[in-house]
Amino acid sequence: MSEPFINVIFNEDCIIGMSKLPDNCVDLIIADPPYNLSKGGEWKWDNSAKLDGMGGNWNKVMQNWDDMPFEEYMQFTELWLMQAQRILKPTGSMWIFGTYHNIGIINVICQKIGIEIINEVIWYKRNAFPNLAGRRLTASHETMLWCNKGGKKREYYFDYEYSKESAFPEDGLKTAGKQMRTVWDIPNNKQSDESKYGKHPTQKPLRILDRMIRLSSKKDDLVMTPFSGSGSECVAAKLAERNYLGFELDKEYYDMSVVRLSNTELSRQMSLMDIL
């Protein structure tokens, strides 16, 4: 991969951006696409009472970019997945976030174009927000599909020792020395510095992104995120000593991610100075 595409986020549509990249050039893709769930009325949660385990204030995602007609969402999903498949190395992996709103569509399109699904992973959120309408069960999980490029050979990288031997204190389902399961118990709360420069309505905590990165990539690999939002995937890659590449169409979130990454680099350099 040429230098202009290393450790940079582009303020650009990801389908257009990925089309400019060569085949088989990315080691890992972490995709957090629109879930297409901005339907119905708006809901808000004011946790000024600081109820235990309920996090801070919350708003239902109501964004134009997250509201497409079904056929348009199908076409959009196939277009970005085809580009992602093309640029992913045979030894690479792709992680895709979703919920019941969109994960079935993604699953079908992956099968249609030949992307192999390695595992379906459930991210259990023990501190999930309540169902405010009181007319359905409380949504307490998201789904991630772990995929490879597809083809006759399964060449994707997997750090089995990391998955088995590592301890994750916040994960009540993982014991060091035992194989990692397909249900991850990871709180959705973010550390204060994760939203220091602003936040995205669907921002993922660094701890889950770090796990994905260390499971399926090596030091100095290139991690690409087609929907970079506030830059969390890129920050996680930098902290894990990987290179990153992102695309973000919204100028506000793009600017936020640039500032965040600049300060991540500054903090990293100061930490290195402390060590020396």
C-alpha cells in the first residue's frame, strides 16, 4: 500500500474511497455500517439520577444516514461489501457490526458474493438501556460477523493463543486458559477520554475493537474502517501498534476523528518518553 493511504482518514464516501485502492491490500476491516434503524418516534433517557449500571443520558439514533428504503439499503450494503471483499487480503479478516435491523441482510449478501462467515459473535451488554416503551424485551446485545475473503483456501490470520490465554477482567464469560466463546460480555460504557473530543451516536468502546484487532491482525498490519465515525477503530489500531485507514462522509465526525487521533499520538509519545 502506498504512503498516502497509510494512517489517514478521508472525508469521503467509503464506496468511492475503497474503489481507489488496489486488490488485496488490507489486512483487517472493521465495519460499523448504518444499521438502518432510524425509524419511528424519537426516545430519550435522562439519567440525571445516576442509576447504577445505566450509563449516562441516551438518545435513540435518529439520523438521515441511518434511514434508507429497504431496496436502497440492500444495494448500498452489496456495493460496500463487494469493495471490502476486493481489497481484503486472503490472509485478512473482516468484522461487521449489526443488529436484527440489518445483520440478516449483511449475512445474505455475504453468502451471495462469496464472503465466508467464520463466526457469528454476540456482544452481550449487561448494562443495556431499558426499553422505554415497555412493549418489548430490553435489547441487550449486538451481533458481529467475523468473516474472511472467501475462496478455496482459508488463509485468514487468527491469534489462537491470545484468544485462549488472555484474561479479560470485565468479561464474566472468559477465563484465561479456556477457549474464547462466541458470546462476549463487554460493557458498553466508554472511558472518559473516548468522548473527550466529542462522540458519535453509535460509537463503539475501544475495548471491543482492541479485542478484534488483536485476534485477527499482527503488529504493523493495516486496519481499514469504511465508516470511521469519531475514529474509534483507527484509535484502537494505533494503540495496538497497527496502521489504520478510514473513510468518513460526515465532515463533523471526520474533523472530530482527526483531532482525536492527533491527541492519541501525542499521548502515546508522552508515554514513551516516560518509559525512557
